[in-house]
Amino acid sequence: MIREETVFGPIKSRRLGNSLGINLMPVNGKICSFDCIYCECGWNRDGRDDTRLPTADEVHEALETKLLRMKAEGTPVDSFTFSGDGESTLHPDFPRIIDDTIALRDRYFPSAKVSVLSNATQVHRKEIFDALCKVDNPIMKIDAPTNEWIQKINHPAPGYDVARVIEALKQFDGDFVLQTMFLKSRDFDSSTPEVLCGWMDIVRLLKPREVMVYTIDRPTPEEGLQKFTVEEMRSLLDPLIREGFHVQIKG
Ligand code: SF4
């Protein structure tokens, strides 16, 4: 499902309250440095009809228009979440858009939190890391512990190296959220000891302030994927929970 707006919502959620989504990708397309087998936007190859990114000015205008309307209606905004049809940090003006969003948040809804959902492929770039440090919740994805496993679940663009991503994430000094999808496909299973133990070692190394684990919720581009129940995930994550990590599980 491709979102057709640059600013969408608000979506009501128990955790985030009234959340506005910000999509920095084309209104009728998908651009990502991953091509995950579970991506709710579909395969990259099916989202190439439109490749025009919104400019920073257009994002600013769309966001301010929405915020003015919500103010006038008396609807509160509790959070802003960058989570579009692809990878927001690939937008060439991502740092400026973050600055603009924080300025608009401060002007209209100063208590709202800004979150960025990212696949962490660009975090080694200083300007991207610096921008991510300004938001309340940089939520960074690592689904598996080795390049070989990541190839099976995320299909990264050439040049991806999980070791480089881990090195880059160390710069947060634990002040970030790690997000991980748990699923089973024909050649990948998050619960096998080699995947699970390797991933847990990454968690122990990076010490994120929160670990968000979730499973499939919507139709996926690859068929036949299996989800985990909340109980199964809780049991798999029990060692980390007992070690004191803040683990959030979404079924
Ligand atoms: S990183 Fe996110 S947007 Fe990119 S393919 Fe994976 S799920 Fe889709």
C-alpha cells in the first residue's frame, strides 16, 4: 500500500496518541535502500512509476497547513513520525526537513515527540546522524545479525554491511530505539539460535534504550510468511528482558 500524501493522519494510537505521519518519498512511488520481504509498501520494482521527491519547501508547507487546520479544529498532535513509502534518510534535504519539523513542532504543538523510522543504512553519514540526534525517537532497524541473513529478509542495496551499521549505531551511545521484525519465511527464521543469539549479541553491544520487536500485521510482497504470537516473542526475548533491557513487543 503506497501512501499518497506527504503528510498523512492523524492516526490514533495507544502509544503515540494523535500521530501525524510524514512521507518524504514520491506520492505514488516507493524508494528504499532495502527491499524487505515483508514491506507493507510492496516491492521496490512495483513503486517506480513516480520518482519525484517532495522538496523541503513542499514538506514544510504541507506540514504547516495541516498543523494550522488541526489547531483551528482543536485537535491535538502528540507525535510526528517519519515513516513513508521508503527510507526517509535518503531524501537529499533530510537534515533541513528535520530542522523545519522541529521548528514547526515547537511553534504549534511543543509537547509532541518527533520520531524517525529508519533502516539505518545512512546513519554512517555525519549529516544524517546529526539530524537523527535532534529527534526524540530515532528508531533504527536491524532484523538479523549477519549480511547473509539480512540478504534473505531485507534485500539491501549493494554495499550494505551490517558491521558498518553497527559501528555507526554505536555513536548513539545507547540513546536510540532498535526495531526488529520477527518472522519466518521459506529460508529465514528469526527464532533459530544462529539468528536470535547473534541478534541478541548486537542488542547487548549497542544497549539501545528500548528494543521494539514486532511481527507481520499487513499483506506482504513475499507470500507464505509466518508471524509469531506475542507469547512466542516474549518467550524468545526472555533473556533480554531478564537482563533488564526495555523490550516492547507488538503482535
Ligand atoms: S526498510 Fe522499511 S520501507 Fe524499506 S523495504 Fe524495508 S520495510 Fe519497506
